[in-house]
Amino acid sequence: MSLRRPPFVLSLAATLVFAACALPAHALAAESDTPARGLIVRLKAAPAHEALNPRDPAARQRERAAALAAGESVRWRRVLGEAGLSGASGKREPRLRPVGRDQQLLDFERPLERGEALQLRDKLLQRPDVDWVELNVRERRLQAAPPSDPLFASGEQWWLRPVSGSSANAIGDRLRGVAGFQTAWLGASFAPVVVAVLDTGITPHPELTGRVLPGYDFVDDWDPVAQRGYANDGDGRDADAGDPGDWVSAADRQVDPARYDTCAVEDSSWHGTIVAGMIAANTGNGQGGAGIHWGAKILPVRVAGKCGADVPDIVDGMRWAAGLPVSGVPMNPNPARIVSISFGGSAACGQAYQSAVDELRARGVVVVAAAGNDWSEPSRPASCSGVVGVVGLNRDGFKSNYSNFGATLSATGIATVSGDDADGAWGRWLADSGLVTPTNRGTTTPLDGGYARLYGTSFAVPQVSGTLALMLSLNPQLDHAQLIAGLRLGARPHVGSTKIAQCSTANPGRCICTTATCGVGILDAEQALLYAQRPDSYTPPNWPPVNVDSAELDQALAVAPQDRPGEVSPPTSGVGGDGGGAFGAFWLMALFTASVALWGVRPLPRRR
């Protein structure tokens, strides 16, 4: 079936240039080998950092804060001493750094082996003043593998088109997993909304001209003497949210193995620019493609550099994006109601994340996070309570071969297309053509803007974030619960099959989602906007069942009974699962060199 193209598409340039990236594979250390970059500790009844350093210049407030700070200092010295971490014990006392609302990062100025970190954690937890302790580990970028096949034929942004197709259509015209943005746009006018993108920062791109607000760089790791660090921009935290590149070279690993030895050698990802482009690319401007929200303002919050992101940087970035105070950082003048994040780790949510998420929820701010891409349990913070965790689907509605899934998504999770690469036993027949979006053409440092074809739950996240932004454009009074309700009530039921088994640990590849494994259903942008206009009286449609059995599926089944075997270890790259600083090939996007005609792609040789 041929789909009617929207009028704005007719003004697109006839040629797009795709970015290129070589994606070497590296093995990721086991979780038990992951070093910790300090410990995040909260004392019981801890005062908020702002109470220790009030913005109120009144003398009484200063005196009260000074007394409170002195008492906390004494308490910290006692706790560290009792745990054997003070200078008096013969060990170098860790440096304290404020994190979140009322926590401290214990920075030992060197990586801690996991066993050592766990021992220190246990010693601290034995102290009666300590509420909780969590290891600070690097979080990985949640992207999926590059496709094993060449670029696919179509250059259209099919993920923005209306829901349509059946198993009788050509496979490229089966769009039963898309959110239907083209339909949602009809007849609507959308006021500006701020969306915070917690990522690698941002680079200039014609598609983002006029769409980017002043952001902040929270990447703290920088050695001014050696001129090295994950920040890669010459300093630590600052007001420049630009993306200098997050490449890791063999020379990095050789010169500074303590910092980079568990990181994969890889080119820069430009991940923040990509996510921002999906949400807010200028539309109808005669070049490139369309964005989800034509009036969105992107608040870039840089939390990730080389090898990934530290939990304290992510937590502080989340809080700052929402307009909450962060120690040592100016207040954000443009608070966001939506926080989009595509980084995470395999550990349980943890209290550092959950406490920040709870603070944001109290302010009406919705956190949207990627489920991850290693066909296993959802990554954090997608697994945290109250976060909208996003599962990746094939364009026809079943789970992408790589996407994570699990019960922690049942309460607030949702699914939408993420591009389904050609990996897995069934990839040859069922893969789709990936998602086209803006990126940067630089291999290491930034160059001109370009375009890329991408795969991964990272790129499902901006679709949900963009939908929430559209909802707030129509009804800025929606609170956190209503925004979540709109996504859930408007979602379409998951597709069905008589031949593809449901998602489970025994069937983790391409599979049929349920509300217990992939969230409430498939994102439907049009229905979410209908809810936003009348939240008190909205009634969802009576959706008919959708069966995705097809001739292509029969061909795949003739080769293998399921897409992936059960209980197989997920793919790994440079570092351990609950930190994930270096992301390796599986979490990286597919970036190829290609020339894109208005309605098609002409493959060119892949550049290594």
C-alpha cells in the first residue's frame, strides 16, 4: 500500500549526506570486574545542600547555615573515622563532593576495584548515621548494534508516518509499530516546550538552528595537570554544553590505562545531537528531515564524555534540568518538564537515581529512559519507579531483536519503533531500515552536520519525549500523573502472532510483547494528544487485534525456531554492565556513508 506523503516532505532537499563511523567490537568486562569511581553516601536526616549554603543573604540565615554545616562536618568526620576512612587511620581520606539533594560522593582520586568498593560500602553501612551507600560507576550509552547488512533501500522517515499496513503489504509498508506522528500533527498548532536532553552535549546543525537553549556541562572528570579526562573539553563542569567528541583512541588506553583500559576504542557518537534532532529538527526548511515537535526547545545537559557517564553527573544533570538547585552550579533559568535520557547500566535502579526521580516527579517532571539493547532486563534508570522506560519495536510492532524488556516496565513503560537491525536468526527476513536523523560528520572532533541511519532504544526515547512535549503544548496544565496516564490510555495494544512466541528469558530476541514485559502498549501520538485536550473525558478507541504473521516470518521459521536462543549472555563491550562507560559495538549506532535521494537510498561502500 502506498502512503500519502505529508505536504512538508515535498520541500525536502533531494540529497542527504550520511555520517560515517567505523565500529570496532570490544569485549566488555564482567560486572564483577567493573571499577567504582567512589561511593555515593547519604546520611540519615541529611540536610539539603542548599540549606548549608543558602541563597538568602540574611545574616540569620547565614548563621543558621554555618552552624548546620559545622555539625554535618563533625558528623562526616566521625562516620569516616569509624569506618576506617579518615586520615588518622593511615589511609588517605576521600574528598567529599555534593551530589543530588543531600548526598555526598566519596572521591578516592583513584578507581576502586569492585571488591574493595563493596568492602568500604559494607563498613559504611554498619555506621548508625549512614542511610544508604551506592557505588559510583560509569553508565553506558544505550544504543544497539550496527546492521549486519548494507544500508536498506528507503531513505524516508517512515517512523514519522501514519500507522498502516497489513501482512499482505510489502514489508516496507507495514507500519503497525509506529507512533503515527504524521496523523497527530494534522490540524494542530504547538506552543514551545522545553525538553532536556541528558546526553553527550550538542553540536551545531542546520536542523537545530534556533532550537537550542543555553545548557550546562556536568562532566566532572578532568586532570588539569595531565590534560586528560572523560570530560575531553579542557575542564570540568561549566556552562558550555557543547559536545567536543567522545571518541576513545588506542593511545588513550596506552597512555592512561587506569582511566581508559576498560573503554572501547571508538569514534565519537554525537549522541546528544542525534536525540535532539529527532525531537526538534526544523521542519519544512528545504533541507534534511522533519522533527517530532516543530516548536520544541532543546535544553542540552551534558552528562557523558569519553567512556560514558558517572552516576553523580547524571543525577545532578537531572535535578538541574528540572530547576532544582545543584551545589556549585547556577540555577537553570529554563526548567524542563521532560527529561530525556539514553544512558544507563544493568544494576538495579538504586537510591541515587530513585531519589532524584522522586524529586522530579514531585515537580511534575517526567523522566523518559531507554530500556537498553542487550535482550535482557531493563537498564536503569528505565527500571526506576515512575520513569517511562521505552522498549524498541520493529516497524511492524514486535520487539526488536536487541531491545531489553521485563516486569519493571509494566507500571509506566511503553514501546515504540527503534529500528530493527539485521542481527538475530530472523534478521534477514524481518529487519527494517532504521531511523534517519541528524548527526555530526566528524570522526573525532565536530565537523559539519550530516545525517545517519540508526538502531537502538536510545532512539525510541525521543519519540516518547517528543510526544510528551506535544501533549504539554496543547495543555501545559497536565501534571505528572496525567502525562503518564495519557501515554498509557492512548497506547495501542501490543501486536499478536500465532507463530512468534511471547518475550521471555527463554525467547529474548524478536518476540511478542505483553503488558507484563514491554509496558502498557505501543505509543500512539494522536491518541495521547486527544487525551491532552480532554483528560477528564477521554475514552480510548476499541482497538481491533493485530496479527503480524507473514510469509517472511514463515521463511525465518524455516531456518530457526526463534530469533535468539534463551539464556545467552548479552553482548558486551569495554566495561561492566552496571557502569558501562565504554559502549562497544553493540550499543553503538549504525552510521554508514550513503547518498539519499528524495525517496530512496543509494548504498555506497562502507567506510572503515
